[in-house]
Amino acid sequence: MNSPMTITLTPDVESRLVEQARNLGITPEQLALDTLRERFTPTVTPGQQPKPEETLADFLSSHIGVLHGNDTDSGRAGTPDSSSDKFAALLMEEYRRRQSGR
């Protein structure tokens, strides 16, 4: 394909394209090309591994921990809840599995 392609836009698509381009400070043509490239051109070069999707464990990794409550009625004040320990362990296991590529 050596010659440029012409695409006819419906009025509603054209007006949204023009509006978005104006908001971004670029031409409608540039926005259309950027959008099509993003959608149809792979961003991973041959031989390069794609970045794995971020998991919930990745997102929460800096927040994983145990909160200590002040539940004196249960007699467990200041002790971690076993279900929160299990949840944290599962999140860390998933995180490590993703990091190792398995």
C-alpha cells in the first residue's frame, strides 16, 4: 500500500474528532492517526516481552499489611485476623508468580 487511504467519516464522528483534537491542541488528522496507530500497531517490538498486566496484588503491594484493632470484646486485641493474613499471603503469592513470569 503506497498511496494514502481516504476514510469518509460520518458527521457525528467527525464532530467528536474535531472536538477532541481541539481539546488536545492537535489537528484532527493527527488525532485520527495516533488513535489508529494505538489500536492497530503493536507497541512491542519483535523479541521484546510485553509488560504483564498489572494485577490487584501489584496495585495493592505497597498497602499490604495487617491492621491491628482494638477489639477487646473478642479477646484478640492487637492480634492479626487469620483471614487477613491469608488474603495478604495470597496477594503476595500472586505478585511473586507474576514477577517470575510463571
